[in-house]
Amino acid sequence: MRVMHIFGNFGFGGAEMGAVRLIQSFENTELTHSICSISSNVSMEKLLPARINCYSLGLNGRSYTAFIPLLRLLRSTRTDIAHVNNLAPWFDVAVASKLAGCRCIETFHGVEGERIKFPGWRRGLLRTACALSSRVTAVSESSKDLLLKLSGIKGDKIKVLPNGVDTDLFSPPASQDEKRKMRIKYNLPQNGFLVGCVSALRPVKDHEGLIKAFSLFMSNNQSIVKQKNANLVLVGDGPLASELRLYSRQLGIGEKVIFMGRHNDIHKILQALDAFILNSKTEGMSYAILEAMASGLPVIATNVGANTELIHHGTEGYLYSPGDLKSLTGYIGELIRNEAYLLKMKEAARKKIVNVYSINKMVSSYKDLYEEALLKKKGRLPLDERKYVKEWKK
């Protein structure tokens, strides 16, 4: 079975990293995977084994004919399943898949921004893409609800397949000594309380609000800050990197905010932290939160997207409304002051992921999904579609 994972562009976001982890988890199976970026972005090659074929169509910006090179690619690679992620490329992939005689599966993660309504023509395209697709999935119940609002697709057409994480790779440090070694390795303070965030430095993640909340916490809790040596660790890169560094210096906490940049060994960095924060304005089902919880970290997060499905307030961490920096500041203090409660949250967070959101469950679900789609695959294209394909290949 040949599966091609298709993106509008391939960066270092949650959906892309999810596809990478899914491919890696299908190692030593009968499935053959490849990745395609409709844009000219080729950074995917740095993240995948050499045996994985990576394709870029080089179509930057809006294109109304992307289905044409996609059709040729799907035909030439004899792809069985075209697995498209998110909405932007869905229509083109669905059309190309139909003409190429393969099956299209859509996975919806979410949208950046707070818009919950599309114009009529866009909704029509999405419903057409749905009709041309074999399966439509969402990574969480909240993502499913959002897709229903955006598209008008009937709810029974969408299946929820939650994201999963490798709980062997993402795990708590074996001991305090191992935790200290990780801090030494990454030049982090060996002693003290480290609150971390792993996320691209983009507006939707609201790092500015996070830095401001941390500054407020330090101003209002000087004695505990000095006693616990609290620091904020930001892992990731993006267009706001320089601006955020400047902002932390302007607030007078430049030495307390550690910008680590982009790393591929996140599982090791998480073992050096004490708690995790994600101050996003919107989310689907966050891999960053899944990985942090699997690593035994309590999570403070906005009550958006699937965050409310992952975190029970007061059990695995804390939830608050986007922009409520007062609550965020207070929850940081709660975790730093109450060590016994912190340990209970760490255990609860790890247990939640192991029991419900393991990578094995995710892989099993997608394997079943691919096989179900192929069971309905027709042996040949209708005559009119074969003629259309032939004309486009000239």
C-alpha cells in the first residue's frame, strides 16, 4: 500500500510533525510512505529517513490548477492513498485523487485565527471535496465541531481520530540526576524551576502574552522567584523571534527568558523542565501538549481546541481563557509554590497520555482507516475520467 501525505506547505508545525511521527511509527510494515508539499518548501527532507520520497510542486501562493501536477504525481508514483492535511489543499487533492484512481483521506487539525465562518463558495468547495473523498477525519471532537461550522459537512461524515505520542520516547527523566544532565547538555540553569514552551514563534501562539505573564509573576513574587530561581524556556523559531527577544529585554527579564531556537530532540529538552505552558489563541490537538504530558509535565494552557479534552482543570494542569494573563500568572505561582501538588499533576499527566493518547492507538486507527478506504477502491476509472487524465498528461 502506497500512502502520500500532502500539505499546502511543509514547515515545523504540529500537523507536519504528526505526519513525520506517523510515518516513523509505520516502520517495518507493508505500507510505503511519501510526502508532498504543494509549495516549494523542501525542509521536510531534513526530518525524514532518506528512504522516504519527498516532493515539492513549487506552487507558492494561491493556485487554481494545483490538481494538475498533483494528478501527474499521484499517477506516476502509483499512490493508493492520498492523505491530505487541513483544508487549503483538500479540494485539489480530492480532484486529483479521483482522476488518478486513488483514495483521498482528509485530516483536519484546525485553523489559525478565530474565524469560524467561510464564504459560500469556500463552503461549497469543501463539501465537494468531502463528496470526492473516501474518508474525512478530525484530530479531536473540538476540531470536528469547527469543521462542521466552517464547511456545513454533515457530522456523520467526519470521524475523530485523536493524535498520539510515543510514550517510550517522550517520558519523564529516570532520575533527578538524569534531569540535571539534560540541563547541563542544553546549557540550562542546573538548579531552579524551569517553565517551558515548545512552539513556533508565530502570532497565534501568543508568546508575547506568555512573556508578559511571566514578567508579572516575577514582579509580584520576588521572594519565591529568588528562592526557586524561576526561568522561562522557549523552544522554537519563527518570524517573531527577534521581536520577542527585544520585548523580554524591555520588560527587564531578558536574563530569565531563555530562547533555545529550533531543536529536533524535544523529548530530551522536556526532561529538563518542571512545567509546560501553551498560551495559544487557537489549537487543534496540540502535539506539544501531548509530548509534554507524556514527559510527566503539568500543563498550563488556554481553554481552546482540544486542550479541554487533554487537561482536566486542577488534575493534569490548569486551563484559562485566552488573554487572561492574571490567571496564567497565578497558575505559574501555584505550581512553583506547591511541590506536592506539582508531583500529583505530573503523575496524572503521564497516566492520561499512556492510557488514552499513545502512538500505538493512533497508528492502529490509521492503518484500519487506510485498509477500509482501499476496500472500496474501484478497479478502474470510468471511461470519461480516463480520457480526462490522458488529455492532461499530454
